[in-house]
Amino acid sequence: MINKRLLVKALLAHNNENSFYDKKLKITLDNKEGKAKFLKHICALSNSNPHNNSYLVIGVEDQENKIVGVDFFDDSKIQNLINAYLINPPDVLYENIPFPQLPKGKVVGLVTIKPTTAVTSLLKNIWKFKQGNRFVRIGSVSKRTSADFRVDPSNATTVQHIEKHAQNNIQLTLDGVVDFLSNHKDEVQANYLVFKESFVVCWAGIEKKVKSGIYYSRVDIELINEQVKLFYSTLDEVEIAWTKSEFIITEYVRLGISEQFRFFPLEALTITFLENGAYQINSNLLFKPPQLDKKNLQHLFTTHQKLLDKIENNLKLNAREEENLLQLPSHCMLCYLNEIPEALDQLERSKPILKAYGTNYFQAYKDTQRILRKIKYN
């Protein structure tokens, strides 16, 4: 079983990116340019490594090789994006790897591209890249190619050596459990579970009992053996359950208008642990958007439009308007899901404004984008 934190360290020891490894400060998947560049790198790494895994590490400064981290990223539908845009798409896994020196909620993103001997190319146009384009890694650069390309045969041996030295052991597992429990002393509930005598899952959260059951907020869940963060949220309500072979996370989101809010089930994530030392993660989208009065939503849409106009004209907001601004992303999403399509443009317009306004405002935007991404790729 590979310890992914050790694997990231081993990859970063190769300070110069190469034909089986690339590093990025961040990736952007909420616009066509960002998606196109991500797909380009996946395509190039896949074509250059038909016999071994290849890797993309995210959250590292390129020049100094410094780990700065990125936000926890829910990857549950990233394979759907790759399947939609690539011919002969490789199997791709995005994992969130915690590092002790990073702030809470920040991780290193590790993208693993599984080997395939089929040549990967673009299925359709996206941004500046055309249907049929294929890419390959030449040194540390992903380049478009139209000719036959040669694969470095030494990659398979090198990657095998790196992965071998990143194998987990009992000492690392015990240290991981102790570190997790020590870092979550303030939470009401912090615990660990062992599955199939091999897998250790640590989880923490603030417990809240209601009539229908027990729910948690500020939830943090890690698979200690591989040093992978499975779930992280500071806001949403989460229900946690388990059996002898499964760990189940059901996530809820708080939505509503006019001070009438409800929690709606968003997604159930099930980790199934197998007897052969492997595990599977499956997600099931549960979200059904509330059907609201369209007249009220249209009024809300107009109100937010005026709010953005006011900010763009450098006019100061009062306390009530600032509260409305915090609700703008979720309201735009509700408008869009209730057949007001221009609300999506309004949401995009609000992005730089919310980012400049403060962390809580921009987090509300990112939470909304996460829900929309889940819906889109389902």
C-alpha cells in the first residue's frame, strides 16, 4: 500500500519535471481554458507513459519547489470530464494529500494517470485545442504532436523504484493516527475505525443530535494508510455510518430564500474495503433542487443584479446588503436550477467581486460551484 505523502515527496525530489511527472501551483476547472490545459497535461502524460503510472502534483511553486497547498478538491466527477473530452481516456484519480505544515483545509493535490497503451487524443474542440489533437511530454513540457512519438523506456523502471520507496509501514500508520487525533483535540468527536484488519479511517467533527439522527459539521476524514484526505468541509452537515466493510458519508447542503432554509441531501460517498487489500470509492448524487416560486426568484435575481452594479460603481454596502451578498451564490444557483439560465452568467460575474470581498464570500462561491459541478457531470 503506497503512502501518498511519501510518494509526493519522492516525486518532488525530482526538482525538474519530466516525461512522467509534472507539478502545478493550481488547476482551474471552472472555465474552458483551465479545463483545456488540464486535459492537455493528462493527454501528454498518458501518451508518454503507456507502461507505468504518471503523476501531476498540484499546490507546489514551480521555481522553489515549495509546497503551498490548494483547497480540498472533490474529484468525484473528474473522470467524467476526461471521458467526455478524450479519445482513449486513461483512468485518472485525484487525491487530496494532507501535509502537517499546511493550514487546515489546505492539501496537496495528487493526480495519478493510470497506464494505457492506446494513444489518447482530443475527442472534440475545447478552447484553442482542436478535435484530434494529441500531446506528448518532451522533457518537462507538454507539446502537441502530429508525428509518431517515442516513449522513454526507462520511465517504467524509475516510477517503479519511486513507488517502492513510498510503501507504507506500521510506524507510519500509527504516527498518522496519533497526529490526526492530536490535531483534532478541539472537536467534540474524533475517532478511528479499522476495516479488514488493514485499513485505518480517522474522522472528526462537531456532533449535533436531532430527532432524525446524529449529524456532524466541520468534518475531516482521512484514510491514514495512504495519507489521503477523503472528505473535508467546514460548513455542510454530514451523516456518518459504517458496517464491517463500508464507511458511508452522506453530505447535506443548506439552501433557501427569505430566511426559510432547509438541509437537502447532496451526495452519498461509500468507501468499500475488500478482502484483497484494495478499496473502492463510489458516489451517488442525491440532490434534487427545491422548486421555488419563479416570481420570487426573478425578484431575487434583479436584487442581486443591482447589488453587483452598486459594488462595481464603488458604492458602499450596508449591513443588510453585505448579508445578501453572502447569499448571492446559492441564490444564483437556485435561480439557475429553476429555469432562469442567465443566473449562471450573474454567478460568473460575481466571482472577482466575491473574491475581493473576503474569504467567507469567496468560499460561498466555491461551495456553489462544487454543487453545480456535481450536477453537471452526473
